[in-house]
Amino acid sequence: MALSLTQEYFQIPLVTRTYTTACVLTTAAVQLQVISPFQLYFNPDLIISRYQIWRLITSFFFFGSLGFGFLFNIIFLLQLLGLFANIFFLGQAFITMLVYVWSKRNPLIRMNFLGLLTFQAPLLPWVLMGCSLLLGNPVTADVLGIGVGHLYYFLEDVFPNQPGGRKLLTTPDLLRVMFDPPDLLQEEQQEEDLQHNEEQGS
């Protein structure tokens, strides 16, 4: 049993595994009072004036107290990454952004929420926000995630397909070299060369 769990853990893609592990460890450390959430939240003043650079990253790792909401976020994180205020934690906003983009790219998928509600995938971020409201949680992070997700979806999937549109968001070459397989890089380079030649020809 332990061996199969270990094997399953190491079958998760590296980036997803690293991020999920960081989220679980950070949340557990706060729950065990090893660190305080006040050491993690995103605060531009402390980042600039006191050089607390870690806040740029740690705000994405903390999801609040351990419980049903935390488990729900981790499950969504594993599924979605596998496919693909003053005190403000960005982990929830990041998850909501991923859910929004996934839902817009899969509009025909039918979702079943806790066996009670059936709806199309594009409604999922709104259903989750409604669930947060019903549980009495603040929805600031959900609104931020939906806003950023919509902006990303528009710039990545909608605007490039409009007349006169073009792709504004590109992955930095360093990340492509680190994470893309070599054959994919060659295919992308050939496509770019072909596109460049067509532009020069016209």
C-alpha cells in the first residue's frame, strides 16, 4: 500500500508534484503553528522595504486551515495542473483562475457537483464561488481568479483568432528549453520559420 502511494506520487508530473507538495507542507506548517500565516501573505510594502522576497511565492502556497476546502482545492489543483485585501493569499485565486480557463476550453463537458447539481463546465467557477458564499467564506480570491482567468483566456484563445489579432502571451525561451521535449521544440521552431516566411512572402 505504501509502495503504491509512493509510486503514484512520483508519477505526478514534476511541476505539479512540487507545487502540490509545497502547498501541503506550507498549510500543515501553519496548522501546526511552526510558521504564522502573517509570514506568508502577499504584502508589497514588506517585499520592497524589508526585502521579504519569499512573499512573492509563499502567498501561492497557503490555502487556509486544513479541512474540506483545502482538500477540495488540492484535488482540483492535481486535476487541472495535470491537464495542463491587505492580508491576501493567492493560492485560492490561482486555483480559480485554472478552473476558469479549463472550463472555458471545455464548454461541452457536463459537471456534477457533489451529486446535487448538474451543469455545463463554463459555470464551474461561478458554482464554486457560490459554494464559498454559502460556506461564509470571502469571495475576493474567487473574483480575482475569475478576472485573471478571463484575461488570460481572452489573450491566449480569443484575441489571436480575431481579425488583426495576434498572440500576445509567449512562454519564455528558458522555460521552453527546460520543460518542453526536444522534438516539440523543433516542431515549434519549424512552425515559426514557416510563419515568418509566409509573412515575408506577403
